[in-house]
Amino acid sequence: MVREIEAARGYSTPRSFSPEEVKYRKYSKKSLVAARDLAEGHIIAPDDLLFMRADSLGVTPDQAERLVNRKVRRLIAAYHLVTEDDLI
């Protein structure tokens, strides 16, 4: 049983991720997206943002407070990533 426990503990040295793990980790993380169409000049409110998985990573959910009360620079379609470039 001792050997089974040792095997279950794994190794303390870090290893690189396989391509499948990298793809999974990228997709499993959530980013901020627009909850509805946001027109140019709109001031971002907390209910304008959703946390969803997307094809590419954008602003992370823990950064949502940084976006609130900022003005939209150009139209952001519903369910599209909200990026720093989209805001003033």
C-alpha cells in the first residue's frame, strides 16, 4: 500500500503540457463577453457583461471591475469578447 500511495502522490518536478492539455486549458478558461449589443458611447454596467468560454482568450472575469463605468469605443455585438481596445 505504501508504494501505491507514493505513486498516487505523483512527481514534484514540473512537466510541460501536452498539446491536448494546452488546447483544453485555453478553451476551459472564461472571458468577458457582451451580454447584449453594446452601442458606441454606451457606459459599461455590470449586467452588460457575461463570463463565457470563447475561441480566444480575452479579459478574464477577475478583471471585470476594470471595465465597469468605461465607455464603449465601437459597437460590440452580443456574445462577442470585450477587449481593452473596445473601450475608452
